[in-house]
Amino acid sequence: MCGIAGISDPNLSSASPLDPRLGRMLAALESRGPDGEGYASLTGAQIGMRRLAVTDPQFGRQPIWNEARSVALVMNGEVYNHRELRDGLARRGHVFASASDAEVVVHLYEERGIDALAALSGMYALAIWDGRRGEVLLARDPIGQRPLLVRALADAVLFASDLRALVAAVPWARPGIDPEGLDRYLAYRASVGRPTLLRGIERVLPGEVVTLREGAVMRRTVPHPPPRPAVVPDLPRPGQGEAALVQRLEEVLERNVRRVAASDVPVGILLSGGIDSGLVLALAGEAARGMPAFVADWTDTQAGESEWPRAAALARSLGARPTRVPVSAPWLAQRLATIAHLLDEPLADPTALPLYMAVRAASGEVKVLLSGEGADEMFAGYPGYREPLVTAQLAGLARSGAGRRIEGWARRWRLPGAGALARARVPVHERYLGPGATFEGERRTSLYAPHWPVPSRPAEEVARTAAAPYPPHAWLAAMRAVDRAVWLADEALMKLDRVAMGLGVETRAPYLEPEVVALADALPASALVTRTETKRLLRAVARRRLPSFLARSPKRGFPVPITRLMLGPWEPMARDIVLAQDAVVGAVFARRALADLFAPPPPREAARRARERFTLLMLEMWLRAMRTPMAGPSPDRVPGRALTPRPTHGVGATRTQA
């Protein structure tokens, strides 16, 4: 695991010294790779990395080469099936200089070209210099577990793991705010999809390959969807019953959890009181014995909301070592600016706050943390997945005149049911925006100042485009596709990556392994959700492997009392920051609209208003951080060695030439 960066520029050669732009990017990535650094000067490019030593700590330095030195690679991530791939490559005559998973990717690419990516099981964002073709290839895994961004300049293209590194590369040319990225941030709490919040900086999308040649972006392609036929286990035949399906899922999960949990460095787990992370710990087998389990627990949590009792009981029952990480609202209020900086891009998911506390506590003990992230998107865990089963029965009434009258009465008298009737009239494909939606439609556009350009493509199009390939009866597949497109890759996984890597820790999510994803996608909707239950099949596995008090517990979002905080003790702080005369958001949004957000809300609007305030607070804090120099380590890390290139040679040399 590391941070990667590079430049495609026709003026560069193998004899070029370290380009100052790359030097600044690598310095900005120090927190992602405190254990070392390296770069290579190539024909038409330079690539570099900062390393967090996880796989083959002694010899797995990058950039890494093939035998003929015609292919070089830097990679951020882990390939869990590298040992199996290595055996086949060695039998076919490839010679290895390390036990690194990255070196396996180099040789596999040498043999298969870009088709090599389809054979990888794991998470990655990588850059491959192909001297035979004179180009650089950038790629992310199909789920998008690791970030990669691109910035095109007049005569070169820069790429890096972090946005702040791309800003640091040319600090005299700071990009302005991108209206489309901002609109998506307000809608989804993150600027999802290709655009970021800064003009001219874009993401490499999950599963995408970007080809750079002669300092330009030549093309973007998506050549490697998950290899479904190769990895999906045969489902039980009709008539075998659900028990066979549960058994198959348990086998697939156990195999992948144990492979992901294997590491050359100490491993821990981010544990909550739910079944997702609990099942990961239970399936880890012997690796769970003595494994440190970090449980974030609010010190001011109301009775019955604490994660600690259930999580601690589970950890002890499996032989793990639970550690309670107290989360204090007053202490966090003083660290919000640090967290906003750590996230690298603006993100208004309040679960980033306890995550920061848990990873911060873990960083002194482990280098790898297992996570239950992705289980809800793969196995339909969100409560909203049940709604279409209910609204389908209301659709006829909702479209009738009587239904509209009932809806009007319910709204007038503030009775329950009005929202359900309204949603029943609109197909899932048109209305579902995912679990993280905040500002919707006209409420979002009413925020903008008169001079600010409203994007030609509204943010809702991202969700609608993701749902479009699915027919109306495949509503569950459409909802899960939306959540993967707008929630999982650019919000949930970005949060996990940015917080953990900013503190020098790698996170791993077994539920996102290709074999698990493929099996989840092959399951019938009835195995995933009913009118009364979400995540049906996964819960069935949990009942076999977890204590009953946990396996049968209802779905719980991580308990972050954001409504209580934003309408209570944090309200004066948020008001002072967002409404300040020198607030950056004041140049984008109408002052009157911002002030209205801090007016006392009616009771039914309290939760939404709290989310909106938090969204603008985190945006303002991030914008303020962008005004400061972006190079340098996270404020929570002791600065490591500066980049000091040395003219040594060989695999993973600090400076290499081609």
C-alpha cells in the first residue's frame, strides 16, 4: 500500500533528474507512504511512489520492473491472489526479484497486456509505463477501492493518489471550484463520478483504464469488468433449498476473508456491534486469535445506543482483544479541520469522525485493518431496499385522484404516509439517489448566488444513469447499482481510504473481493430482501457463525449523533464558520440562503437540517484547508524522511533509469 504519482510529458527522458512537479507530489503523499520512497525517470514519463511497507516489507520497493526493463509499475493496493499467479508465471519462465504482489502484476502485464487486470483479485490503483508502446496506463480495480486522479496541463498530464498532491505539483496555478463537482457534493455529500470539486482534476473511474501518451490523455476505456463466469461458484440447483445457498455463501466468504486477513505485518479489525464486521472476525479463523479489535464508542451516547457491549462480547467470544476507543464530541469539534484536511476531498459523511478516532488509536499497533465495508451494497442491507416492496402495493392508490387527496390531507395535517404515497408514483429508477442524499433538486439550486453557474447536468443524473440499464422489474439491482456508483466508491470507500492512509494504515474489505461480488450479483432478489428483512442470506450465515444476540440484531447505522450535535453544541461553531464574512462558501452561495439554514427548523425537518449544516461546515473547512500549502504530512503524523533520491539501481531502487 502506498501513494503513487507521475507525469506524462514528452520532454522527459531516462536521463532527466527528478522533475520538481513529481517531487512536490511525492512530498504531499508522505502520510500515505511513511516507510520509503522511489521514482523512475523514463522515456516520456516519470513515475514515483511513497511506500507503506505491507507486502514483502524488505524487498517490495517500487517502481518495479520486468526482466527486460521495458515495463515499470507503481501500485497502490494489494493483490491477494498474487501467490497463485506467481506460481504460473514462474513455470512459464518469468524471473522474480522479490515476493511483492506488484512484481506479479508487472510480469502478468508483460505477458497479457491490459487483459492481465481481469486476473487480479484485490484492490488497486496503478500506473504502468510501457516502453514498447511509449505510453503510460492508469487503472483502478472494478469496485474502486483505491483512488487515482488525473490533472491535464498544457503540455503534460499529472496523476496521483491524492487531490492535494496534484494541487501541490503546480502551486502557482491553483484550480477553481468546478460547478458540476460542487453540485454533486451537495446532492450526495461527496463529489461523485469523474469530476472533483476542482476544475481540471478528474478521477479515473472504477474499472477504467486511461492511456497517456506524449503528455496527453489519449483514451479512456473499461476493458475489465468483474470476470463473472470464471469466479462465480455454481449456485445450488432449484429444489435444493436455501440451506445449500447459505452454505455456498459461507464457503465463499470464509475463503476470501482468510485470504484478505493474511499479511506480513500486524493486522487488526474495525469492529462495530453489527453483523458485517462481526462476521469478518468470525470467519477469519485462527487469525482472529489475539487480533486487536478497535471499537469507536461515543462518550455521550444515550442509553442503548452504544456499540461497545455487543462488540466487546463478540470479540472476546472469538479470542480477539477488544479496545474501546472513546469518541468525545468536544474533542472532535477541535479536530474537524484536521479531519477535513485528512479526507483530501470534501466529504460530509459523519461516520468519518468515529472512524478517524478508531484508526488513530489503531495506528500505533497495526498496519492493516479489516473492515466490513461493502456488505450493505453487495447483499442489500439498507432499510430503503425494502421500500419498493411496500410502495408497489400503494402505486395504484397513489396515482388515483383519491390517493392525491389523501396525500394532500396528510401533508396539511402533517400525518405519516404522505411521503410514501408520493414515492409510490415515481419509479425507483427516477427517484432513488442512495442513502447519502442531502440537498435535493430546487433546494440545492436555491443555495447558489445569482452569479454562480448552475450545472447543465443536474447531480441526479449520476444516479439515473447508473439505474438506466436495468428494467423496471429489476428495481433491487438498479438500487444497488446506484449505491455502488454514488455511495460506495466515492463516499464510503473514499472515507475509509483517506482517513486510514492519512494515518499510515491500510484497510481491507473482504466483502468487495471479486468472487464475493460476483456471487452476490448472481443471487435472486428474494435471497437478499423481503418486506420485513434486509440482507437475508448474509444474516442466515451470521446465525450460523455469530452469537444470537448479534446475529439477530436489526440493521443499525453507526450511531453518530449528528442531529443532536449540529442542532446543539456544534451549532454556534458551525454558524460562526459558515456565516463568517470571509467564509469561502460566501463567494458561491447566497448569504440569505445560508442564514436560513441556521434558522430554528420545524421538528420534522430537524434531521435533514442537521445534515445540511454539516455538509456546508465540512465544505467550508475543506476549502479553507486548500488555501494553505498542500504539501507535507497529516497533522497527526510525525514527519518522516523527505524525498532524497539516490543514484542506485535495481528493483525498487530509489532512482532508476530506463
